Amino acid sequence: MNPALDRPQLADSYRRHGRVRIGDFLDPESADALERALLASNAWLQMVNSGDKLFELSRETRAGFSAERSAALQAAVDEAARWGFQYRYEALRVPDAPAERSAAGRPIDHFAAFLSSEPVRQFLHEITGDAAICFADAQATRYNPGDFLTGHDDEVAGKSRLAAYVYGLTRSWRTEWGGLLLFHEQDGRVSGFVPEYNSLTLFSVPQPHSVSLVTSFAGAPRLSITGWLRAGQP
């Protein structure tokens, strides 16, 4: 972790706004290693929900879809997103149990273990003001053109989510490409963040937010590692 981070300033921003972006979170070599691993992976699963049900579709499975089946899936996703909670993006899952993370041994597993380590948890306690944080769960996410996540607040009974995080691994992103992390304010306004390389965004739970549609002309996938800072044990 970057030792030059201004902890009092970051903590004050989080206290005042319920969210904060921490630029240059990791040393550059560590950030670059994570980016390379995500770009090289072929194990991405497309995450698509239908109501409360989650479907995980491998790239091989999707490649076998007929044009008619792909069009029907797209139409169903569009219809559900019009008025309800809907998402579509690719992900690489990270197990919660420390032993399973160690056995998997991927850079994203090491990152999740790093966020759950004592020195980093102390840093997160300091920034969020919440000493109940015990561990971080994680998944890598890749938003390709047409991917999105509609509005929700992350509060799920029994999950003990105290704060959410997004660690960005996307370089030179343009606002016009979409994929913005948007916060839905009570007066109808929105505020948010453009994807940024080597930045850690923290925000309190519950807090209404969404990820806007990645446009067809986006010049790269929107890469990040996301999850929640949670109480209890994995």
C-alpha cells in the first residue's frame, strides 16, 4: 500500500460524504501485476440475473449460443432493466475462506487476502471510522460494451456489509464511455466517479448506486476488483 496516503484527509472526506476515492492506492508494480493477470484471464463468467436468480455463463457457453438465443437473452435483459434491478457483466470469483484463497494463489486472491490483513484493516478502520470491519470479500469484474448494473443499495440481510469498495484497474478511461459509478442522491441528482487506474473507492452501506451502461464505442473493458468490507468471519 502507498505509504504517502493522507489518512486524516481521507477519513474526513469519508465522514462528510459517506464515500471517498483513494488515488495511487498500491505501489505501481503491484497494480500492474493485477492488471496483467485480469487481462490475460480466459476464465471470466458472465453474470446475469433473472429476478433473484443468478446465472453464470462461461465464454465457451456463450460462443455456442445461436444468434436467436443471444438475441432473446439480450431482449430479456433489456426488458428486466427497464423498470427493475438488473445487471450484466463478467466476473472472476474469489473465495471467502483464507485457506481457499491461499490454495487458489491468483493475484486477485492475494489482493483479497491483502485487504483482509491486519495492517490494511487498520487503515480501513481509520478511514471509515468502523472498527467492526473484520474481512473483505472480493470478485474481479469486467464490464464490456453493453454491460451495466442498475440501482441498488448493497444491503442484504445476514451479510454484515459495512462498506463497499471498488479498486479500479482501467487506464485512460473517458467519461463518454460510460461505466460510471453513480450515487443516487435524495433530491434526484447523481454524483459519481469515472473509472480510474489504481484507485480504491470506498462507500458506506446502504447507499443507492449503479454502474452506467458501457457504450459500444468504449476503447477498453472496465476492469476492477470489487466487494464489501464485512463484520464477522468468512
